Amino acid sequence: MSKKFEPNKKRIAAVVIGVVLLMYSIVTIVPFYFLGVRSFVPTNKSAVFHLVPPKLDGFNMDSTYGNLATFYNIDLKKAKKTLGIKGYINPNATWRDIAEDQNISQDKMIKYFNPYIKYNGWITILTDSRILKSLIMTIVITLSSLIVGGLLAIATGSVLAGFKKRWHSWIYALYMLQMIITPVMIIIPVYMILGRFFGLSNSYWALFLLFIKGGAIPVMVFTSYISGIPGTLKESVEIDGGNRLQYFIHILLPLMKVPFATFSAIMFPIIWNDLLQGLVFMNADKYTLVPMINSLQGTFTTNYQAIYAGLGLSIIPVLVIYMMFQNLFVKSALSGAIKG
């Protein structure tokens, strides 16, 4: 009887695991779905929860000239030029009054403004030159920091992995100490060092130097992996007349794909989503992506469509990177189990 019911138990277990994985996938995807929905919800309806993008009535001709720019970040100079509006316009004047005074067709105004009402968030994000600049600089800083920071961490790990004496452990412990010292705790002295002494205030070099500095996580990842590499590899290079640099380039670096994937999977979101250091070290004209999105909050009102669209834009490169290198990330996650 036990043999007869054994296939049923396996089938039930497979179904249960499948259901659990399905529920986990749904829970993981749901926040991204609602982020997409919110990017199509206008500011005046942002206080209401929406399961799907709401159906909008379109442009309201009774809205005032000033409120349109405030709520939708519309370039009124461009709008006036396109619609043929001339002279000074009272911010409290309605667009219906403007159409009558300027002898402009209301249908022309409605046709022009409707896309801004429905897709305002994405139009604001994709047409704002500041957003494009911040996106490009964020990509440059993130990739360069990962490459240079990874190389420096590999070099540090190769040295620490060779330490054998008891007092050497104190050096490793100094790196690990950074795990309990958060950036916000030392942001003021770091700003004084980089900003005042080195003159790197409002410079992308400040962020680059902060991201490539030796940290607890990179050193821990590479030191633990390199310590498992047989020492005979280095000895064989020395026997053949090679030096440490040749060993580092030709032997060590090719073996670092898996730990580098682990390092990248951990550090990429941290660097990409940095807000604090971007706000402290950079002015508004040089904000990276997340500080730039944060700056879309206004004094009197906030364009939530643009903010949610910006957050969606910031997530897309992260998803692309993970999809492109998912095999390496899986190998890095399983490397400890394989070694065991």
C-alpha cells in the first residue's frame, strides 16, 4: 500500500510547491504592477486606490492657466507657441476664457492637452532633459564603480586571503566594522574631507570615490572565495618565472566571475538607488536619477504621475541587468552549496 501511495505523495508535494512558488511570484510582481498603475493616476486622483488605471475625462477647459503647470509640469511657453497664444496670460484665467480671447478652437486645445493629462508622468520623465542627463550619469557612475570597485576588492581580497598570522585577523575585522557603520553616521566628516579638503563638492568624482572604497561586503565576498583557491596555482606561476601581476591578471581574474556576480548583485542596487550621498554631494543641476526623481516633489503640490513613472524608469535597467546576467547570479548563489 505504501508503494501505491508514494507517487500520489510526490504529485501532491509537487502541486504544493508549485502553488507556493506561484503565490510568491504573484506577491513579488504585485508591487511592480501597482507602480505601473500609479504612473497613470493624475495628482487630483492620487488619494484614491486604483486596481487599474482610471478612465479619465480628458482636458477640462475650466481649469486655470496656472494650475495646469503646477499639477502637470507642462511647459507653458511651448504650449503658448504651439497653440498660438500671445501676450501675458493671467494665471487665474481659465482655458475656456483664453480660447475665446485668443480666438483659438477649443477642440485644438483639448487635442493638444489630452495626452498630457493621460500620460503626463511618462511624458514629463521622457521629455525632461534633466532626467535623461541624470539617467546617463547614473549608468556611467554605477558601471564604472562596479568595475573599478570590483578590481580593487579582488586585489584586497587576494592579500587578505594570504594572511595567516593571528594579528592579521584584526585587519580583516577593520573592514568588517563597516557593516555596522552606516553612511548617514559619517556623512558630515566624509563631506568635509571630499568637499572642502579635496574640492569635490558637486562633482561626480565624489560619488565615484565613495562607491569604489573598500567595504565590508566586497572584501568579505572576494576574500572568502580567494581563500579557497589552491596556493599551488600561484606557486606554479612563480616557478614559470611569472610575477604577482601576471598571476593576478591571467589566473585570479578569470576565476572571479562567480564572486564578481555576487558582488554586482549586492552592490548594483545600492549604488543605483543611492539617495543620501547624491543629495549631500551634488547640486540640483547634477543630481543622479533617484535624487532627481525625489526633486519632483513640489512645495505646494507634487506630480505623483511623474514620480511613479520615474521610479518605473529607475527599475527598468535593474531588471535588464538581472535578466542578462541571471545565470551568473544563480551560480553565485549556489557556489557555497557546491563547495560544501
